[in-house]
Amino acid sequence: MEERKKIKYALWRRPERITRLFSDSDWQSFSTADKLEHTRSKDLLSKIQAQLVTEEQRPKARKMWRPYWPGIKAMAATFLPLLVPFMLWKLSEKDTAHLSQQQQHILPVQPQWQTSVNTSKKRIHLLLPDSSAVFLYPKSSLKYLENFAGSDRNVYLEGKALFIVEQHKSKPFNVYAGDLKTTALGTSFTINTKDKVNQTLIVLHTGKVQLQPIQSSGSFSKKILLPGQSFAFNRLTSKEIKIAEKPKEKTQKSVYQKIGDVIAFKNVRLDKVLRVLGEEYAVSIKMEAESEAKTITYTGEIDVEKEALENILQKICLLNGLAVQRDDSAGFIIHRITQNTINQ
């Protein structure tokens, strides 16, 4: 009886099993009035049980999942326009955060100070970031910011230096030396803070400069120098020192003579000095403004055997606010110092 209940329960759960156990002919020939023999009934029961066990042990077939493409396409059409901007925003946010993190590790570049000290016995030549030239004399130093950061070109001098300033109207060139600030837009001048104790001397060669005390002074607030003028300043009293004008020398006879390898010049016009030197060294020496050469005189001795011509010309030019350059024919050209002049 218990076995019959199991069969009934199994068929109730899965009635399709009946079609697998009995054919249509078996159902049509079956009669409720018939009674099976006990042996036959027992054999049939065993057969049904065996089939049920087999069905239970047989792995269930997995139901194949098939995508419903019309639904997927409709969903994509709905959400894709929203998804794409969202993904782009997230990527942009990630890149921005990464860039911000990188920028945090980049420290701002601080301008570096450059200091030049002349410990030699001769003046040295310096080229500043703006192409201005400086001749720094012995026992002198110059300090400035590399690349001249800021709106001004500021340099700090201790000692003596000759400046040939490159013109830059929107960026003034300022020299802080000996309690004075010297401002130039494009000119050449010399500043000396060590020639005399507590005195600063400024000599203007070309152009124009403006002077003013670094600290307020009762003596003056600003002063303009013109070519050939000088200015002396007492650092203790913060006052201007009047420079006595030299008495005009009487016209002296122009003389030059050569003794051995030494040529002695006395009050000789510069054009004539250059002509004599050109003949002695067999080199062409030209003066751009010949009329100026006739108004300048030179006094001194030159040993043509021991001294190089270029060094001699450099000395003569320095004394008279001139500059010397080599030309294409292996000779020399003498001209006035300008803001574009850079002596080597």
C-alpha cells in the first residue's frame, strides 16, 4: 500500500511520466474490471518503480536562455544616451583628479640668484640675461636674478663696474650700489664704490641715467646725468659731493716719437695714433666717425713688440668711451659705445 502511495505521488507531481510508461494501446486495452494476477501485478509494480527511479536520477535538462533582442535594443536606445555622458563625465573627473594630484607634486620654480666675484687682477667681462654687458673690475662683485624675473632688471654692485645696457623701455635697468639707485633704459656708464672711502662715483659715457638715493636724502631726491657728466655721493652724510671742474689745459704741441720698439705719444690726435698703429702692425684700423677722431687726443707709450694691438685699442677706447670690434678683413673698427655694443 505504501508503494502505491509513492507511485501516486510521483505521477501527481509529473503526470507526463505515464505516457513514457504506458503506450496508447496499453491504455485502450486496459479495463478496470480485469484483475491482474498477483505475480503479474507485482512485476508491473517493480517495473514502474524502476522507471521512476531512473527518471529521478536522470539529470534535468537545462532550459536554454535566449536573449530577447527587441527588448535589449529598446533598453539600449533608452539608457545609452544617458550612459555615454555619465561615463565621459567619470573619465574626465578621473583625469582631472589625476592631473591635480600630479600638479601637487610640482613645486613652483624659484628664481635663482647669480653672483659673480672678480678675484683676479684684471677686469672680467660678464654677459647678463638681457644681453647687457658688464666689465667687472678686480675686488668687485655683482649679484642679479637669473632671467631678470619681475618687471625690472635689478643688479647689485659692490666695487667698480662698467655697464653697457641693452635697451628695453618697458623694463628699466637698475643698479643698486653705494646707497644709490642708478636707472638706465639704454646707455653706458661706470659706477665705483671703492675708489674712495664712503664715496660713490658715477660717470656717464653715453645716453642718460637717473640717480636717486636708496634711502631718503635731504641733499637730493633725483638727478639726471647727461653724457660726460659725473656724480659723487657721500654715503655717510647722504649728500652730493661737488666735483671741481678741471682747468682747461693750454694747447700743447702734438708730439710722437719711436725709440726702438716703443712709441711715445703726447697729445696726438686719435686719427693719427690709429694710422701710426696700423702701419706698425700692418693692420687696417678704421674710425666710423672720423670727425670725432680729430677731437680726441692720446698720450701714452706703446711697446709694439710686447703688446698686442687689440689690447692697446681696448685701453684707448675705454678711456674715451669708445668700442673696438674686428671686421671681416681681419682689421679693426672703432666706434662709439651703444646699447648694442658688446666688447669681448
